[in-house]
Amino acid sequence: MAFVMSFLSSSFSVPTKRCRYDVFLSFRGEDTRNNFVDHLYSALIQKGIHAFRDDKALDKGKRISPELLKAIEESRFVVVVFSKNYAHSTWCLDELVKIMECQNQVGQKVFPVFYHVDPSHVRGQKGDFDIAFQGHEKMFRGELNKVNNWRKALVAASDLSGWHVSVDNGGESTIVTEIAEKISSDKQPRDGEKNLRGRLMHKLLCRIWNFKE
């Protein structure tokens, strides 16, 4: 019996990615911290969703902290709020590169929100995004690979399905509710994983001793 239980324990362990946060919110503070993101954060918390929101103001030129990178890695979902000044922040762009790496490497779900910006401007770096990158290319002349990685991350993120907040798409509260409900719905199946190992062990035991399931 001890051998069987040891075999079951080793053979039917269910590897899961342990996440400290349900959602990581990536946004440009001066554009959305005190309006859209604040409302979204509250809606997520009300649904019992553990969200990470960085409320610290970052000095210009300061690099993204290891703690913030770790928070991205330890989140199951990411909501990226693209706004007018998002691409002007190298901090936001570094976040986005890390986010897209996590999506590609571990299947992290990423939801873009285009907050009063045209999705095509994000994808093609036009308008305010073009102005931002003109400055980046001058500042990072010796690090064009970094700038190209920022561009690639913007293209990849803007190709994902998300939400467009604009004067023509209804009120912001409706979209906030939709995002919170979407994440809450996608989060639910994960709750059943904790019982998967037990069900598999039960099924194998029934087969070994010819019990009825």
C-alpha cells in the first residue's frame, strides 16, 4: 500500500505555476492612475481578484526594479493600458517587453486596453507613439536593439484581443466591468486544479483493485 501511494504521488503530481498575483496592471501613471486604472483596480478587488498596481512615481532615467519584474512573472494575467503618453515612458516599455516575454514563454494572458488612443497608432508607432520613439532613438543611439525590442513588444501586444476606450465606444464603467468579469471568468477553472491530483489517484486505485468508480 505504501508503495502504491508513493507511486501515485510521484506519477500524478500536477505541476502548476504558482502565481502571487492574479493580475498585473501596466499603465502610464500620469494618464490613467487616478481615473481608469483606479476604477479598474477597485472593480477587480471587489471581485476577489488580487491585482498588482505600482503606485510609485518613477524618476526619469531610473531602471525598472527587480521587484516589479518579479511581480510580472508572478502574475497570471496582465492588463496593459495604452494611453497617450505610455510610449514616452521607458519604464512602461521595459515592462511591456517583459510582459510579452512571459506571454511567449509561459503562456501568460495579456489583455490590451487602448485608452483614447487608436490601436493602429500603437501597432505602427504613429501619432504620439511616433513622437515618443523619435525621442528614444536620439537618446538611445547606441542601444537601438533596445528600441527595436520596444517596437516589437508594442506590435505584439496591439495584435491581441482587448478593449478600445473612446468617446464612440460607450462609457468607461462598462468596459471596466467587462474586463473584471472576463478575468474573473478566466480565473475560475484554475480553482478546480487542486482536486485534479486526487481524482487521478482515485481513478488509478479503482483500476488497481477493480473497484467501481
